Amino acid sequence: MSTERRTPVERRKVICVVGPTACGKTTLGVLLAKKYGGEVVSADSMQIYRGMTIGTAAPTEAEMQGVPHHIIAVADPAEQWSAAEYVQRATPVVDDILARGRLPVIVGGTGLWMDALLRGHGFAKGSAGGAVRRELETRFEQEGIEPLLAELRQVDPDSAVRLHPADTKRILRALEVYRETGQTITAHNAATQAMPDRYSAVKIGLRFADREDMKALIDRRVDKMAAEGLLTEVRALLDRGLPKNATAMQAIGYKEFLGVLDGTLTEPEALELVKLRSRQYAKRQLTWLRRDQDIHWIEWGKQRDFARALQISTEILAASGLG
């Protein structure tokens, strides 16, 4: 666990802009960065990939309006980032923005990544993909999950009770951490919960008062992606040699349009699937965010009024000491 000396919390304030897909996070993030002398740090698990601008709705140069943006198009689509990898890459960026006297504006819809960045406690050690993990995966393939779960009950009964037998990924991870460190992942999590967050965040959330308005906007965005050439973008990734089973290709939009290229879906069928899955994803994002009592919510009506949102955000930030 890191023992580095941390800058006092009052000097480590950041703004976070959160909300479901298509709610306008990019636009509000840019407006806030321009007003407060800030720079945007993306917290989006798909916008990290190069060559995936259309399907991930990554901000264009015009949409950035001259505001520096970080952690966008920094990874090859063949890579697979974990939350730990994201925190390792994003933390120095946020610290550098602060050191230069500017304000980090963290924008994104991947709640797990943003929360991990704000906490900054580090992750339990364990070289995922290393020899221990390979051995555990081989045992799982040969023996099933029950012997591994029985082992976990012996060394980390709290995790064994908490984890569902179908959650093989976390069961293997818990065993991996214990074998490599001698500390249970339960003990690690308990220790980190007691630590102060690395950054003091003022969180502004965007959502629609009426879910139907959100769904309609998501549908329009998907139509726009198709018109801008999402199918061509998917084809270009394949032409570059990206495997169809790559994590990046499992993103909403890419997976469905792979079906068009495979001949298993028509383009209209793929579009409807992308719309449905995007709406389902937005619902999951809202469920995640509702747990956070620190979010200051701004609700849209039929239209998104960014001038009003900026004014409300300014009042929120002033009350939080960021005036």
C-alpha cells in the first residue's frame, strides 16, 4: 500500500461530471474547464482506445474547444485496461494538472474507474495473468469452481460468503491476492476504506427528469453514429488486425456492427440492438450513481440547457469553495 506523502486535501480539489450516456457530460465538462482554467481527464473505459471515436462518442477537436483533454485515444484496441491500470495512468495526469495550478475536470461514465481514481488507495497486489493466475484458471477448467471456493473458505471466509459461486473472476482474484501477498482481499479492502480519499471531489451529475426523453436522445445519438460511419470504423479496426474477440470489440455498437459484417444481422437490426443496449447501459449507470449521496444533480427537461447547467454548477462549486 502506498505511503507517499500527499498534498493536503484542500489543495487537491477536482470537479467530476457524471451521468448516463448521452446526457451531455462532455459539453458541460468543457464549459467548466473553460470557466475555471481547467483541463479534462476522461474516465471512460472505451474512449481510451485509438481509432474508436465514433462508437465511443469521444470528443472531437471541435467539441474540445481548445481545452486540453487527457486519457483519450491513448491505448491500442488490442489492450485491455483494468481499473488499476487506469488509476496508474490517470493519477500522474491529475497531479500534474494540480501542480501547474490548474483544475482537473474528470468527466466520464465509467463509475468504477472514477471512484478508484478519486480514492487513490491502490489495489490489492497480485500479478493478474501471471503464473498463479494461470494455475488457478487451469484448475478451474479441470475441476470447476467448487474446489477453489472451498480453498477460499479456508483462507478468506468473508470473501467466500460474499461471492456468488458464478462469480469465478472475483473468486480467482481473491485466491490470487492471498497466495501472492499473504493478505486477504477482504483485509486490504477494509484497510483502504479507512484511508482518506486522494482527491476532494465536487461531483455534478446530469440526468433527465423524464426517462423517455433520455431514451429518445440515446436513439438519436445512435442514428448519428451510424450516419457518421460506425460501420466503416468497425471495418477499419478489423482491417488493422484487431481480433473480433478483443475487449474493445465487445463495446456497445462495435459488437452489433460486427454482426452486420458477419452477415448475422442487417444494419437496421444492429441499430435497434445498439439502441436497446445503450438504454440498458444508461439505466445501469444511473443505478451505480444513485448510491453516491455526494452528487449534486442537475435535471434536464425536454431539452438540455447548458447555459442553465453552467450557472447551477457555478453556484454548487462556489458553495464548495471553488468559486
